[in-house]
Amino acid sequence: MIKTAIYARVSTKNGRQDTENQLRQLRAFAATQGWTVFHEYVDRASGKRGDREQFQKMFSAASRRDFDILLFWSLDRLSREGVLETLNHLQRLTSYGVNYRSYTEQYLDSTGIFKEAVIGILAAIAKQERVRLSERTIAGLERAKAQGRIGGRPKAEDADPKLVARIGRLRSQGHSIRTIAAEVEKSPNTVLRLLMSNFSGCAGS
């Protein structure tokens, strides 16, 4: 018996949106595949944040292998955090041994023949995004230095060993830069600097 979890999301900015439209078709699709619906996770929040309540509960269940496949309406319903973070979410599911399937994008099927091709394309785009992020960070540090500020180095309070360890632990669990920043109550730039200076390769992976 294959168990599927359904994830649906609508933005609170548009009160006319209704997750029931997504859920109805996702339930019907799961039935046609012979999948048993384990749980439905529904968020009414922006997809640009990774700390959505039901989103995080879904990943907790995935880490326990409570279900076999995650079914969602479309990739932008799962996440709108950018290609890099979205790819991280998909890879995180894969690391847990959980497959995923987009209802409206048939090529986004980790059990299908296009899996490797799609992941390859997303990874290439994510690599370019990492390069742009790194270039913007370096440019910002150089600008701060030119203006006479002690740019680039985290403040003493930001470099607290416990904070650094906590950030590293959250990143290793697959959380996005924005989510970590919200969790530790620091700016995304501070989190990124600490990752780059203390965990080589973790900042954009």
C-alpha cells in the first residue's frame, strides 16, 4: 500500500483563493493511482517563507517516512522561495526516501522517467543562483569596505559559538537561509556570512 501526503497552499493576500479546489483534484488523482491519503497539509501563507507551519509538519512526517509520496498541485504551491531553496526542498524529500509528484506538471515526478533530467535542469539553475548570490555578497562587502565600514565580518554577538552551531545544525537539516534567519532572529545576510565563514560549502548547498 502506497501512502501519499497531500500539500496545498494559498496566499493570504487573495481571500478568493480556496485550497478546497486543489484538494478535491489531488484526492481524486491519488484515488486513480491507488494511493492511500495519509494526511493533508494545508497552509494559508506566502510560499516565499519556508517556516510555514504545515510545511514544516509535512517535512517532520517525511523524515519519519510516515508516507511514501508527497503530492502537490504545482511547484509554486510547494515553494516560491526561488530555484535554489525549492531544489533543496526536493532533495530533502529524496534524502528521506520520499518521492514527490506535481499534479499539474507531469514531468515533476520523482518516480518517472524525467526525474534525472528535471533535477539536472533545476540544479544548473540553482548553481547560477548561488553564483549570483555570492557575487552580490562580495560586492556588498567591497562597497562597505570602500565606505570605511568594517564590512563582511559578523559582529561579535553574531559570532557566538552557540549561534554558529545552531545555524549549522538548521542548515544541515535542509532549512532555507530565510527560515534560519527567522528562527535565530538574525538577518539573512548575517546567517549567510556565518555559514560562509564557518561551514564551507553549506551556504548555497
